[in-house]
Amino acid sequence: MSKFPSPYYPPRARWYSRFYYVWLAAKNLFHFEGLSFPGRMAFWQLVLSVIVPGYSFCALRRQKIGRAIQLGYGWAALVFVVWLGYAAANLAIGAMIALHVISVFFLIRAWDMDWSFRSRLLLALGTLLLVGLGLYLPLRRQIERQLIMPFRVGNRVVVVNTFKQPSAIHRGDWIAYKMDRYYAGNVLIAAGYVLGRVQAVAGDRVRITPEYVQVNGRAAPRLAHMPAEAEYTVPEKHWFIWPDLRISGYGAGAGDIARAFAENALVPETQFVGRPFQRWFWRRQSDL
């Protein structure tokens, strides 16, 4: 039997055929029959031109400009990752969005249409909003929820691994967690993210005395704003973390503050955000 394909059978569909069928359906629905891709681009080139910054210039034979945009985008992405949480990272992601918008806007302008100045201005603003708010904002939020998130601690930034699971946390580890809003008496604790060290895990017994803190009978130094005496048995799926918060006192006594801290010392795993990396590039983060 011959191994060559028969001319009577059509070739198999490629992996990108499903996207081409979607485009054909859109053309029939919105009557785009007379609309063709700019510069005789293939459909896969059109898709890459929208997704990859600078590719539209390369596909439309402006390779030097396209390579320059891709190089600038790569450097901006590197600055964003290395200096995550600092002002330099905000400037870098702004540059990334601008380069991506320029690339997409050049692709749209390549269609043979008679654009007025007003149409060009509205198109540029619409492209900026679409790329910035529709792509980069949700993408940044997903990265912070699923991979990494920066936290400002004093005058420095700590990068947290949000991919870490609560089951991997042990006694003595530093974690980032959410703190709910708390208000009682004259003490108000605003909701937000907190970095704290796990002093005890589920099943541990914690005893606070005027001289020290005992965890399963082992003594440790007292922490700020601890009450004179208290006892805890850490329930399942909880940690004992004494809050490390800045105090702004307006009529709140030491007893009120100690009570507020004690009521927020048992942290459920549902409030877990992540664990700080020991190092973020050359910056050491283990000495929190």
C-alpha cells in the first residue's frame, strides 16, 4: 500500500483551525466578508500580533522597530520582576503596557481604512484601556494571587510566594495572612495584609505568663502588648501568631490593646496568603 496521501482526501485540520473557524463565524455574523488581514497576514500572524508586543511590526516588514520594541519590553519585564513592589516596577509595567499598546495600535492602523483624527484618537484611547484594564490589570492580580505578591515592611519590600500551601507551614515560619477588621472599645484594627511568625500550630498549648511564653512547655521571650496571663490550645487548621502591628493610641489603654491582640492571635488557614521567599534575587529576606 502506498504511503503517500491520496489526493482524494483533504489534509487533516491543524491545531489552530478552531480559531480560524471562530473568525469565519464572526465574519459571517458581522458581515466582515470584505475585510482582509493587513499586509496579507496569515491568521496565526494576526493572533501573535495581538498577543506578542512588537510582532505586528515584524509581520508587516518593520523588523527593526519590532525588534526594538521586543527588546525594550523584555528589559522592562526584567525590571518589573526584580524590583517588584518598588516604584521602578510601576514604571516598568507602565512601559510594558505602552509598548504593547503601540504594537496593537500599529496593527489596527495597518487596515486599509480612512481614519479621521478623532477616530485615531478614540482608537488609541480604546486600545490603551483594552490592553491596560482588560489584559494587564487582571493578569497582575492573578499573578499576585497564584504566584508572587510584594509586601512593604517598613522601608523595604518583602516578596511572598503565594503558590505555597498552608499544609507546608511549620512552627517558626514567617507567613503573610489577611487580617479582618476589628473594632472593640477604643481599639480599631483595619483590615489588610500582615506578616507574622507562626509561634504554634494546631494542637499546641500556649501559655502566657508575666515572665515568658510557653509553647508545649518550652519557654520563649514575651512579645509586645501581650497580656499578663493567657492560655490557648490551637484548634485544627489554625496557627498562633502574635500580631506585629503599629499602634496609634487615642484613648486606648494597654489592657484594651492586649485584649485586641489576644483575640486576633489565632489565625485560620483560610486567611493564609503565602510565605516570604528566603531570597529575591540578591536581596536576603529571611531576616524579617
